[in-house]
Amino acid sequence: MALLEVRDLSVRFVRKSEPTVSAVDGVSFDVHPGSTVGLVGESGCGKSVTSLAIMGLLPGRGTEVTGSVNLEGSELLRLSRREFDRRRGKDLGMVFQDPLTSLNPVVPIGLQISEVIERHRGLSRRDASREAAKLLERVGIPDPDRRLKEYSHQLSGGMRQRALIAMALACEPRLLIADEPTTALDVTIQAQILTLLKELVAETGTALIMITHDLGVVAGMCDEVNVLYAGRIVERAQRHELFSQPRHPYTAGLMASVPRLDSPRGQRLAPIEGSVADNIPWEGGCAFSPRCGNALAVCRERAPELETVEQGRLLRCHNPIGAAEMERAHD
């Protein structure tokens, strides 16, 4: 049974005298206990807005959120702000993208972690401080008692990220969302943070939503991958199937633009032409068609539906990669 069920989640930003922006458009996926689900795509595809909608952190003014976000039988989108505050931190945790701006610069790290424990677990200030030290030690920060008294600017980037993870895990939430948790970290620290997250999921059975544009992170972390473009899921598959045979041209383009160690020396990368802004509304066709090398006339006339093409794989494309070969195989 799924821990989190997201159904037809849509987020629209409405501003006076400005066009309405549809950031997330009918996104649906499940997350099971102990599994890691990836949301992948370029900047602007709707990954972070999806996570903020699940966490109830979008501004109420000028934002329209519709659909269903069900956590263990509880409909999160119907909760009041006070009820959501009780669930957030206790049942839902989040590791934000930039730890330097996510941590309060004028409050010691220890107090930022211990106040979460005091609020949701009802411990005294002294007991909460002891638990905070244990959490810092658990996430690999040396000399945790000293670090509790330090401020965010006194920690390295890797330590700040670990402190954020400790804060998110303070109440052992059932669901953890990691939004680009390795951004701006060097490769060694990235590997340590990802290993830490993987170990925590294995040890606690916490469900993890990994939001990233880094396919290397996806290859090492995720069980199931959702590829987003212009607010909609365009392909969903298990990790191994997705990397061995991407079917959507956008997925294949993301993979082709990543440097490979086994490529011949001097070989150029194959970037996706254009930018995320070079699209058409889904109501008028496939949003990716202006950048797609496989586009047909129908792609600019009618939006494709998200359909099951094989077991465990969903696809939103009129002319997917390998379609001709599969038709010949069926014939």
C-alpha cells in the first residue's frame, strides 16, 4: 500500500493583469515505504513546486492548488494551516536546496534542531539538545556538542547540508523530500550526502522523494523515475528500464547531454536545442514539440495522453523512440 498518493495535482499562479502560469499540470504518482521516487527535469519543469505543494509551503495568495495529496489516508490539501503545521516536521520532512538560506543565520544550529524536537516530541529543552547532538552525530558531523553552539556561517557547505538533513529527520518522518540536496557541493561531499540519504531510507523505512536534474543522482538513488516537462509527467519507468532504453525524446536528450567516461576523447555532447521557454501550451499540442527531433505534425495539433506502453512504464508521446522497431516486432 502506498504511503503517499498524489492524484491530478495542479498548481496555477494567478496575478492581476498578468497571464496565469500553470506550473504543475495534472501530476500523479505514488510513493511506497522504504522506496525512493525521483522527479527529474530541467529547471522550470515543476519539480520544486510539486514538492512545495505536497508540503503545504506555497503562498495562499495568488496560488490555486487542486487535486489530491493523500498521506496514509489523510488528505493534506484539505488540512487547515494549523493542522498542517502539526503534520509538517512530524510526518513530513524536507531537505531544501540551499542550506545557507534555509538555515537561520542568527540562531545556533543546535537550537534550530532542538526546537523541532521540543514542538513535535514534547521533550524538555535539555533532552531535546541531547537528541540534537545524537542527530548531528548520526549524519556524520564530528564533535556534535561543539557544533550545536555554532551558527550556519561557521559550517562548511557539506556540514550545513547534513544539519538540514538532521533537522528533517528529527521526528523520524514517514516521508522525506530532498530538493536538489547536492547543489553547489563538490563531488566528494555529494557522494557522502547521497550515501547518507540511502542509508537512512534503508534503516528507517522512510519514503524518499528525490528532486534533481542530475541523472547521475537518479541512477544511484531512485527506484522509480518520473520525468517532468512543462508541468506534466512525460515518462515514468523503473530506474534500470529508463536508463537502458529511454522512450521519450526528452528523456533521451537529458541522458545524451550528460558527459560519459566511456565516450571517445573529444566527442561533443548532444544538447537539447532551445530552452524550457521554447514550448507551446499543452492545450495546443505537445509542449516539447518545438525542441523535439521526433516531432510529427500531430504533435503540434494534439497533446499526447500519458499511457501505459508496457508494464511499469508510462509515456506521453505521439512518436516515441523505438516505436517503429516495436511495431515490427509485434507484426
